[in-house]
Amino acid sequence: MCKVYLTFNECKVYLTLINWHASYFAIKLNCGYVQNLIWGNMIEQFFDQSSSSFTYLVSSSKHNACIIDPVKENNEIYIEYLAKHQLNLNFILETHTHADHVTGSGALIDIFSCKTFCGMVSDNTNIETLHDGQEILLDDLNIQAIYTPGHTDDSYSYLLKSPENTYLFSGDTLLINGCGRTDFQNGDPDQLYDSITQKLFLLDADTIVFPGHDYNNATSTTIADQKKTNPRLANKSKDQFIEIMNNLNLPTPKLMDVAVPLNLKLGKE
């Protein structure tokens, strides 16, 4: 059985699929927020339309949960979901300091008395600064933090292994047929190439990748697919990759001047 929870502004719709044989079911719409139930009760995926950002909620069999990259404007959706499913929020994971939206971490910490794991170095007692390879336990679930600098200098990806699959929450380091830009927040294309090719691409080929963003109605990919099809990386040398990244000529994120200072304080004024 697979249940899919959709939110259309104030209207909420629940769909239940019986005997759904595919391992993955996903929907994206152009209005409101969409939430998908993926692979039983373990991973929930939320999509923020305004920033094309994904947030993930991982729950254990003991009704404890963590949230990855919460968007502040969507905190009510997360809180409602946690309450409805009687989940306790144990901690928050940030993949990096975001420039395109304000994190909901600070407000969630105030409500749930939890803490945030991230790569940012801070004297904030609610932040635990990660180190490469650190293991974070959510009951019987083991989440490994992988330091993947390049998009920003504080970027981490998170690896979760279950009996059925291995999942990678890659933030902006590795996207579906793309990767995070490297022209601000101490980004470095040389580092990003190494983070992807020497760390992420060495994971099992069938590892399911959940990115931090998508702009083309996709929701996940695999390591094998990205090694073969990612136009910035497939059959590209480091020099070729650096040339591509240095000539993207992308506009500055419109919320960058607001989001980055706030996110250094976990989204709080």
C-alpha cells in the first residue's frame, strides 16, 4: 500500500494506492506543495515551488524523525505531518548554507527542542558542526555525513542505507543532470569535481540520489545514471568541468542577500 499526500493551498487530498508494484511513485504540480510517500514509511519528499527545493523527512520504525533542508515558509506543513503521523523530530540536517531560501531550522528547534547538524562552524549551541564520515543515528537508521565541498565550502551529503536500498541526499552537490554552481560562498569547481567523482561516484551504482533541487519535473536519479548522462560530468576531465563551471554566467539568486545572513543564524531574525 502506498499513500500519497497532496496539498493544494488549503485543500488537502489523500490518495491510497493498493498493490502498487513500482518502487517509486512521484507527482509534481505547478500549484501549491506536493508531498510523496516513498518506499514505505521511511522517506517523505516535499517540494517548494518558489525555490524548486526539495525537503526530506526520514522516519524510523520507532516514530522518530529527522528533516533535511527545511524551508521556513513550509514549516507548518512539516509540523502538521509530524503530528498526524505521531512522529518526534529528533534532529535536522542541513546540506549547506542556502542562498535561495530561508531555512526553517531555527523555528523548528524552538518548537521541538532538537538540534541541527551541518557543516557551518558556529558557537550556536543548537548547531553541531559535522566532520567527514560522521555517523548520525536515528534509532536503527544510520546516516553517514560525507563532506562534499565545491558548491559551498560547508556542503555535506548524507548517505542512508536500508535493507532495500541505499539513498544519497546530495543537496546541491549533485543534481539530476547537473550540479550546484561554484561562483559564490567560497565555491570551487576543482573541489566540486573531486567531491563528486572521488566520493559520490564511488558509491554503489544503484544508490538512489535525492537532490536538493530540480527544475525539470524530476524527483530522483541514481549514481549510475549520473555517471553516464550528467552533461557536466559524464566523460569530462577535471579541466573540462572547470571550464564549464566557470562559464555558466548564471544570475545571482534573488534571495541571496537576505537568505545567506539569515541562514547563518538558522533562519532566525
